Amino acid sequence: MITYNEQIRTFKLDTPRTSYVMGIRDGGFLLNLYYGRRLPDDDLWALSNRLPSASFSPSDPDYTDFSTDVAPMEYPTNGRGDFRVSALSVRGADGSSVTDLRYVSHRMFRGKPDLPGLPHLYADDDSECETLEVTMRDPLTGVEAVLVYTAFEDCDVIAKHVRLTNRGGRTVKLERALSSCVDLPSMDFDLITLWGRHAKERQFERRPIARGLQGIRSKRGSSSHNHNPFAALAQTGATETTGEVYGFNLVYSGNFTLTAEVDHNASTRIVMGIDPSDFGWLLAPGETFVTPEAVHVFSADGLGGMSRVFHRCYGEHLIRGRWKTEKRPLLINSWEAAYFDFDTDKLISFAERARELGIEMLVMDDGWFGKRDNDRSSLGDWFVNEKKLDLSRLIDYVHSMGLKFGIWYEPEMISPDSDLYRAHPDWCVHVAGRTPSIARHQYVLDVSRPDVRENVYGQMREVLCRYPIDYVKWDFNRNLSEAGSALLPAERSGEFFHRFVLGTYELQDRLIRDFPALLLENCSGGGGRFDPGMLYYSPQIWASDNTDPIERLNIQFGTSLCYPASSMGAHVSPCRRTGYRTKGDVALWGTFGYELDPNDLSEEEREIIKEQVAEYHGYYELIRRGDLYRLICPWDNDFVSAWSFVSEDKREALVTLVRMRRQEETLLHLKLQGLDPDAFYTVEGTGERYSGALLMYAGVEMTGAAWDDGDSCKLHLIAE
Ligand code: GLA
């Protein structure tokens, strides 16, 4: 619900358990007065009474009791006396980047507007949310900023983006156009972020914030393995279950910044949006630029509470299409089984063995197109390598067995050794006169260009129309460098990175519109583009090329800070550590599937896999729709990790525990969470009966504690 109190000129955005309050101050300054637990409406006036001014801090001559330098600014601008990190900086035709925004008007309406060309949260029905648009204007340049906020009724989420329109008479340049800013009157926070690299994505990092700047960004052209566009500010001492936590996530797959700045008053500002360092956008009179959307979550129930809000929100308001609700097929992927070394018969043998195990889809990974037998050629030549493959025979056979069939693409890439590159050398991302750098023997295809998009999409469309393909894995295997496009004029070179991302979004949008039954899975050298932008197009994303179940724990726990289980690509592979049971127990957390040669399995392994397949079906709804509780996190404990899924009605729970390393103590008390304390639960298999209260407050003793490294166990609880 959103209200405006005319008397004190204050907006209040309420979600079920949170409030976000803004006030218009004399002079038209828009202030960020409060964000946190839900407040009553009656005494909001007290919030705006606290505004300080400070010596040395400049003020508007008409309002000298107030300085932007020390005020909580809702959308801070550059050069008007607020010396902290700003959200907007516009270089005017006069060469100055001083930017000033003052309130003009506002409107409120039910529902949520689309962001053209950009991924965003949505509501199926206008009753699910309400939107506030506050229009601000810079009197000198005429730049108008419409700050767009949506408060959801069914989850504690506020989404925000900004529409910038040049209402002046001269072209200006946006040098910084961020999506959101939140000013909090405290520095008692830890900053939590997810860092990583290839095969080690989304590792949890927590550090106390300090005065000055701190934060993360990507300049790699994609959201990256290295930093996820997510950050949390957790009250000092907040845990999984207690304390106040703010979570921020940018719905964007390109260069981003998430920066926190603590000032001399111990106030914390956090801003997020497109990273400004390689950004500049010309805005001619009448033109509009829309920022990506930022998602804000507040939870008073610790990190676990924050995560569950993100999960519900993304499950309901971000993931779309048929596969939002339809059961996804359990797949086997050819990559780790065969790499580039396959032909029709080998894949048919995979499908035959897989079917015996109960697997539902065969995915043919990299190596089916052009003349690709290794990673040195053919990206861009998206036609079937008929010397290697009879695709019609393969798909017909796979379908005749009742399996679905999937295929791999890397549409935004081009190999120097490809027909496409030989025909169009200027179609790769490059800067004239500079040698483009190479990574994995490939260049990046310039999908900021409409003609390039037309070509690559046309090639994909031809294959997807000719063959009945059920699934596409969309990969992206390098970072961008020498970032430029042959079509962009010099003064627009700063637009390249964002135009590239918009190009990717357009391609994925076309694909899922033209082929609505297709299941799309994004991937980027594992989980290098695991972000909410991608989730808008593909309901699942391959989380990491690292399928070692012990190392996967850190990756999956980290990913779960804001991404739901239904989105997390997780497969069982023949990697070196642990037996197949643990591999399966860890992969069950995600979308679940296999990445191995099913001809190479022992009889015992085949039996285990058949049991896992049955478990996958049995727990599907619980894991996809249930609430996740991280019970023992790998970043808190070197020996054991544990997590559970609890159904929404609290009648069913699945608890999984993995011993990462053997420890001295043999007993382990595990306190469960999220159960109904008054209900009695029966443990499947043993028939033991415990109250929810005992399981949560006293804990359950994990008696099989003499396990070796890498062992796991599950408890399935059903309430009577
Ligand atoms: C990336 C993906 C892998 C596989 C290979 C194919 O590394 O993460 O799963 O698809 O590319 O080249």
C-alpha cells in the first residue's frame, strides 16, 4: 500500500512487514526518511524533524537551515553540495556536470509498469502491487527524472527504477544514472557480498563497514563470476535467524556498481546501478533513458528471512512463462560425459541408458555445429555439423523413447575461425586500430548491432524451426575487452556496454516469444551470469562448472542468499570426491540432473541413481515451493553443512546434512527451523515421532555421526 500525507508531504510505501518513507522538503528536495520494520501512519512527522545542517556544508540560499551534504537524499545528484557518492550526474551542453533535481509532481496507481527492453519484476494482476511515480526536474538542463517505486502486497519487496527524459532544448550526457540510493542513519552494519571466479561462484563474504567507500562492481560486460549484483547490509551481530538485514539486488546482467559509503555522521548510503566508469549516454531533447530495476528487501528475521523473501518474490514476480509452474524435465547433459567427442550413436546410447534410469531429457552440449571438434572454431556458424551428426535421426529417436531433447548455443560469441568471422570481421566487439584480445580462442559478437542480432537469431531460428527442440542452454564464455562497436559514433562510445546488454535481452526475449514451449537455461562458464536479469528470460541458470559436491556447498549456500532453489542448475557428475548419494543430496537442492556417461556406471551406482530419480520426483514440490532454511552454513563451520526445505503449510520438511570433514565429536545436535512447534512430525523410515518444538528448540541428534568425509544424510519429516 502507498499513501501520501499532504500535510507533511510524506510518502509511505508499505509491504506486509516493512515501510519505506520519503518526504518532500521545502525547495523540492526529496528525502529518504526511513526504511525498515513497518511503521504506523500517525507520527511520520517526527522523521522529517531530524534533519541536520552542518558547517562548511553548502546550502541553497533560500533554505539555509538544510544541507544536502548531511541529509538522507532519495536520489542524490552531483555537484550541489552532497559530497557522497551520487546517483545521477548529467553533463549539460554548457560542459558542467552539476545536476540538481527538485520535486515537480507525483502519481500513484495499482499495478506495475513495464521497463521497455529491460528485465523487471512483474505482477500478474494489478491487485498484487501499487506503484508511485515521483517526477523531479533539473531547472537548468530540463532533465526530468521519474522515480518509479513499486510496493508488493504479498512480499516485503520494493522495486525501484528511474526514467530519465531530456525535457530541455539541448543534448545532454548522462555520466552516471544509477537505479537506487538508500540512506540509513547508522553504520552498525556488515556488508555481505558474493565474490567468486570460474568454478567458485558466489562465495559469501562479510565485513564490517567503515567510514569511506566500499563495495563491488563489474566492468566485465556481464554481471560476472567475480561479484554478483547482490549486497546485504546486516545489522552488526545479525545471524541467519535474528537481526535486521537489508538486501539489494540489481535486475541487470551487465556492468554494475553496488557501493556503500559511510560519512562523518556515521550514516550509510548504498547506491546501485550501471557501473559509471565505462558509461556515458547521450540524451537528445525528448529522449528517455530507463535505468535497470533495483530490488530492495528488508527483513527483521536475519539473513534467512531476507533470503526467503527474495525466493518467494523471484518465484512469483520474476520467473515467467510456462516453466514458472510446469514441472521441469530431469536432464542429462553430454558435456562432462563426452566434451566435443560425440556422434549420433554415442548420444543415442546416452539416451537409452538415461531412459532406463528414469531421466527425462538429453541435452547435447557444445560441439554439434560448424566444424567444432574443440573450442578453437565455429562459434557463429550455427548450422549442424552433418559429418558428425544426423540430428533428425537423433531427435526422432530420443523423442520416440519419450525423452525430450535439448541443445547448446553461445550466441554472443564468434570464433576467428568461423565462416561468420571471415564474412564479417567487423562484427566482433572491437575498437578500430586495436587488436581485439582473445579468450578461450574466441571474440565477442557485437550484439549491440541490430544487423548482427538479426543474423545470429535467424540462424538459431532456422535450427529451432527445423528440429523439434525442447530446451536451449545459452552460454557466454568470456568477458568483454576493447569494448566498442563499428556502428557507434565516437561520442556514443560510452553507450556500448549497455547497448550490448540490451541486445542480449532482445535476443532472449525473441527466443522465448517465438518458442514459448522452450525451456531456456542460461549459463556463463558455469555461473558467470547468474543474476535476476537472466532469470527474467530463463527460469534456471547453470550455477557452476564445479560439480564437486563439497565445493558446491559454498556455491549453493551463497547463491541461495537471494536466488531460489528452482533457479539453481545443479547436476550429479563423476567428479572425484564423495559417493553418488552425497552428490545427489547436494544436487537435489537445485534443478537436478546428470552430467556423466551413463554407460560407465556400475550396477550399484545405477541403483543409487534410480533411487535419486524417485527422490527428485517425490521432493519436487517441497523443494520448488517450500521455504529454505540454512541450518549450518559452510562459512560458519568447516565440518558440517545442513539445510532444510519446509512446505508453506509446515506439514512437511526435508533436512539434508553433509559432513564436509570428519571431526572429533561424534554427536551432533541439529536445531531445525520453520516447523510448527505444536505439530508432531514422523521421521520417514524410522517412524520416530517428535514435536516441532523439540526439533527446533532442543534439536535432533544426528546419530549416524561416525561418517566419513563427504557423507550425507536426509531426514524427511511429515506432520500427522
Ligand atoms: C561452459 C559451460 C559448460 C559447457 C561448456 C561448453 O564452460 O559452463 O557447462 O557448456 O561451456 O563449451
